[in-house]
Amino acid sequence: MWFIISKLLVPKGFSGITVFPFVFMRDVSKANDKVFRNHEKIHLRQQLEMLILLFFIWYAVEFLIRLWQCGDRYNAYRSLSFEREAYANEQTMDYLEKRSFFSFLKYL
């Protein structure tokens, strides 16, 4: 996991974006935040198990479906299965050690 600080690549309202193997952050202080790091590690694992490109295709399609269902971008984002898994488990530091393959499907 490599950290890159960039306010241009991370939209306002977000702390970071993960694109394997990079984590783009708006603020350097997040690099030492254990919960933030764990959240982004979960996304890295999701991306790897879906061979990266498929992850982003699924993410975009699910986002459009959730946007249609929710009516606003924030709630659509928070409803994504990838995000729901990451937010639900970001404080469990050993989550990735016991996480089963394709666990995000439980959050559909």
C-alpha cells in the first residue's frame, strides 16, 4: 500500500480513494490513522480478488443502481456493498485475517 497525498484526486467530502496499489489521501494525517488504513486495506483486498478492473466496473454499475434507488450520491455511495463491508469492519483490525473470499456479497 503506497500513500499519495493529493487534494485534486480525492473529491471533497472524502478522506481517500484506493486504486490498487495506491491510496490517495486529501491529508497526510490519515496515513497514521489505523481505522482509515484498515478501511483502505479492505478495499485493496476487494480489488485484488476481483482482479482490479472488474472491481471498478462492478463499483460503477452498483453505484448507478444505488443512485437510482437512493436518489442522491452520498446515500448511493454509502449503500455500495464494497463500502458497507469496509465501514462495517474498519475498526476490526484483524478482519482481513478472517475475512472469506468475496465477503462483500453479504452486503448486497
